[in-house]
Amino acid sequence: MRWINRNTRGHLQAGSPVNAQESRRNFLKVIGGAGAGLTLAINSPAVWSVSGSVSKSPGPDSGFAPNAFVRIGPDNRVSVVIKHVEMGQGTYTGLATLVAEELDADWEQIDSVGAPADAKRYNNLNWGPMQGTGGSSAIANSYQQMRFAGATARAMLVAAAVQRWEVPAGEIAVKQGIVSHPGSNRRASFGELAELAASLPVPDKKSVRLKEPAEFSCIGRSLPRKDVGKTDGTAVFTQDIQLPGMLTAVVAHPPRFGARVKRFDAKQALASNGVVDVIQVPSGIAVLAKDFWSARVARDKLEIEWDESRAMSKSSAQMMAEYRELAGKEGSVARDDGDARGVLANAESVIEATYEFPYLAHASMEPMNCVALVEKDSCEIWNGEQFQSVDQMNIGKLLGLPADRVKLNMLYAGGSFGRRANPVSDYLVEAVEIARAKTGTPVKLVWSREDDMQAGYFRPAYVHRVRGGVDAEGNIVGWEQHIVGQSILSGTVFGQSIENGIDHSSVEGASTLPYAIPNVRVELTSTEEQVPVLWWRSVGHTHTAYSTETFLDELAARAGRDPVALRMKLLADHPRWQGVLKLAADKAGWGEALPKGRGRGVAVHESFNSYVAQVAEVSVADDGSFKVERVVCAVDCGVPINPDVIRAQMEGGIGFGLAPALVSAVTLRNGQVVESNFHNYQVLRINQMPEVEVHIVPSTAPPTGVGEPGVPPIAPAVANALAAVTGKRYHTLPIET
């Protein structure tokens, strides 16, 4: 590339070679601003130093700090300390909204900053004494906590104004960041009152009043997002971190699961330009160099002989055959209402189906990476930190350090979908293994897309065997379901939650089936494989929603019932389920005629205490190919904090869930992952994304999550729509017509 270069004025000029040090971000800024004469005035992203931070906001205990979540400086900036990682789900916006609401701050004066790793102050209230992000819990566990944080700060600012102006508190008004006494026309900004407020006692929580919903001015509004740095180039991700003397590491991992290094020769790699060292670690062979590309090139020059005596040799087809056989045997009982087997043995009509779901990769846009600095008695980490308490524990155990000697700097994460919340902290531990061999030298570990696709963690593969019965009057009288697949929790620190052989993350959505069916039995067989598995956006609901919602449609057809009408009847005791179902069906025009070759399908599901119904409309061509044309989504997530973020998460969840419905699958051949990048691990292309409309149910119930619940209903809604056109049923994902 020889057509641009930076001149002395900081612009780019045609005709000259690119400076090798020119950053990808600055390059993109120029391309983005090409219509304006190839100039764009944007601040460069901040660079970390060993002793410094990118944040311009007050430190955790500086300025006016009435609690762990609010910092107000003399410059009138309000820093909201966010304990949950921002990975695209809108955490930095939603949690800041809660503080701004009760503080009566001006939205423009609010800054969202990441919290340090400190479970005593920043634990996830849904998880007990543990800090971390997951389970669509950020808003749900912080709703009252962040509102009280803002209300407490407001009360102290009012107290400061009372002391300064010697007027009754009842005469003080606070609006858009200004404290005023209308009777005397006195006004002060938060910053002007911050020092005095900091000297006052923090009021007891019982004396702090929260607003009633009718008083909300921020909650329920689509306020601009606080993570806009992702679009102007100022957001700091792990790849942006540059520390003095830092080395970059890449690792050669075994090609097959369970293989180990037998011997290796690093002579050619060490002779490669920019390479500093080659180190064996438990997970493979690490190459350290002055930059990523030098390390990547050198890794290809390693000569490694792998010990595959204990390596996995199964293929996907072999594994599915084994799972199908297991599904016909006895499993551990997760739910047993009535006498499902007895009823099915005597039912007027019985349907049986076997569902197959492949392994899935997380495939987040930012593959795994981490910066680690190991000193004699401490360790510091920079990354898109999602699992603070677990990561501190695992790193501390490796280094023989107490957890509080492991400092975690939480940066933005370029997606996760569950991958960065790993019970064994795989890539962080790998980075620390490398860094401790270079004590005092910061090391940036970088996984390529191929590394993460072939050596990472996966959503487990599953087989479901489902049987259902209908009586002579068309009533569903029995349901039996046996799920076979790997346990995500087994062998981890969370394994203690497995009860009587049931990993509830494997059966959620099936064992909690809400329909009024008198006889229901759900079983689970947890398999042991060498493939590393992990939760994947919406976890067990990714497969249970598909089997339950498509099988219910099959039973509806056998009973001669309309799918929506049948669901409404069976959900009579679940008004919130009914609410989203009716709203989606009405908005989609359920029951209205469609042109030939078009069909509608419906699915409704609850996950993470949020209720989502979706109606998909598909078109099927004469050759059998099809397109998802339109999706109508209704969501009940309690109080809607930011409607725009909710819509974005539903739209994103639909796109994410369409990928495994249409194209995504990880396949194994002789114990090795076949797919390596987006050319053969397909994700949804933009021309496959349907028109989506999202409708939010008004609610005063406590807010629940929206990051994951949009995913489960989309695949079954599409399959049911296809069945409406073709008359065929689809029991394997991705769907093949």
C-alpha cells in the first residue's frame, strides 16, 4: 500500500508510502473522513503506562465520593463507576442512567468508568460475594443499588446547599446538574458544592428517598450511549495497550484436543526477525516477539512433535450417533410431573422427534487477548475483564499469591457471548504462564481468529429425544424429553451446583416448561468429552427453546389447533408470557393471509426472567431455498431503562440466533475442529438479516436482562414458519430444506 502518508500537519497525503507505525485506528479515521478532504480531528486513544491510566476521571476515592459508585470532581464531571464490563450490551449506558436519574444530573456531565476488581464493593448481587458480568444480570442486580448511589449523592449535595445558603432543604431544587434555591435565585453546580458535600456525613439508606416511576426523567428515555468511543476511535481495547518494553506472545496449541507437546525445535523461530524468546507452557509453545506479526510468522517455523496418545479422535457424526443411542436410555430426572410415560403409552396419538445441535463457537469480533505483567509479589492484568473474582482466584493460585495481589484493569471488550467468563480463566492463565517466565516484562498475549476457533471453548453439542401425546379431544396430555450433552459446570468451581446429576444449565427452558401439560418428564444425560465447553449466549436456552417450541407446533398440528391460540390456552397461568405472545402476534398480523410461498411461525420463551415472543415470516422459493423476510419481536423486561438499548439487544440477539439456525456449526474430524475462520464458520451476512421490529411491553416490574433473551425464540420461530409453507419439520440445526 503506497498511496497515503502523514505529513507534518497531521493530515494524510496521497502518493507516499504508509508509515509502518501508523495505527489501524488512525488509518480508519482518515478513510472515514475521506469526503472532508482526508482530514478528521479526533483525539488519539490514550496509552497506558505502568503507573498511569487512560481515564481522565477522578480516582476511586478522590473528590466527592459518597459511595463506591459516584465520584464528583470540582470540574463538575460526574463519574459513574461501573462494576460490569461493557462488551456491547449497553452496560455503561444503562447503569449510568440509574445514577443520573436519582442524582438529577445532566446526561452530558456523566462519564462511565470501569470499576477495579474489588468484590467487597463491586460484587454481583445476584451471585453473592463474587464480582463478574453474565446471565444478563447487570441491570437486574444493580437497579436499586445504583439508584441509591445517585440518590445518596443528591441528598448530600442538597445538604451542602442548605449549609451554604442557610435555607430549608424543602426549598432546594435539583435539575439537570444544577442545585438551586428558586426563592433567592441562588444556583450552584455539583462541582461547586462537591468539596463541602464531601465533608458531610453520608445519610442512612433508610432516609434516602427514591423517585416514583411517574417522576422518572431519564429512565425510559433513549439517552445517547456512553460507549461512543467505539465509533470515534477513543475507546481502549486490549490491543490498544502499549507498555514500556512490552512483548507480544502467540501460542502454538495442539491440533487435536487432549494432545500434548512431545518435543519441539525452536531454532528457526528464534532466528526469525523480532523474536525474543520461545517458551513451553502447559497449553503449548509460546513465541515472544517485539510485535504480533513477527511472533505469528515465527510460530509457523516451530517444529513440534505432538504426543497424541491421549488425544481425541471422534468425529461429529460418531458423537451424534453415540448421543442418539444414549437418548434412548435412562437419564437423570430433572422434572417428573404426573406420569408422562404411562400417559404416552395409552395416548390417542403420539409424536416422537430427535433433535441434533452441533458445537458452536463464540466468534466474538475481538478474539481472546490479554496483557499481563508479573512482578515478584504481584500481577497486573489489562483486558476486557468479565469474571473478576474467578480470574483473580485462578491467577493467584497459579502464582501463589493472594487474590488481592492480582490487579485487574477492566477495558472494553469487543464482544464475549460467554467466552470471556471462563471458570478456568484459560487465556488469562496462559498469558500469566508466559509473563511469569519474563518477570518484570509486560506481555501481550494475542489469539488469532483461528486460535480461538480451533483451540478455544464451545457451546456443547446436544441431542434431544422428545415424545408428546394428544388425546381424542385434541388436548396435549403428556410430554417426555431426554437431553444428552456435555455439562458446562462439571469439573469447574461451579460444579457443586450440580444436583442429582443435573446441570441445570443443560435443561433450563425444558425443565421449566411453562405450558399447562399435566404429565411432563425431563431427563438429562451428561457426557464426558475432551472438547472444552462453555456457556454461549443464553446458555441452555439456545437448544431447549428450539426443541420445545418446534415440538409444540407439531403437537398443535396433530391436535388441529392454531399455534398461537394453543399457546395462549396453555399459558393461562402465565400472564407475562401471554402478554408478549399476544403483542407479537397482533403486530405481525397473525392469521392474515400471505402470498403463496410465504409463511409465519411463532415462538415464545422466558430466559433470565425476561419474556420474549417472536413471529418470523419466511419466503420459500421453488428450489427450496428460503429467506427470513421479517421478524416481529415483543419483549417484557420489566421497567425499560433505555428503549433504544433494548431494541438494539433484541435486534442483535435475533441476528446472533439466526446464525446457528441458518449457517453456523463447528464440526469435528478425528478430534480436530474443521472450521478455522469466517470463511468456513459462517455467521449471518448482512443480506440475510431480516427486517426487525421490536415492541416493548410497558411495565413497572423490576428490570431484567436483555443481553441474551432475544436469542432463543428466533430459530424455532423460523423453523415453524418454514413448516407452515413446506409441511416439513426441521429437527437439526442449521436448518436444511
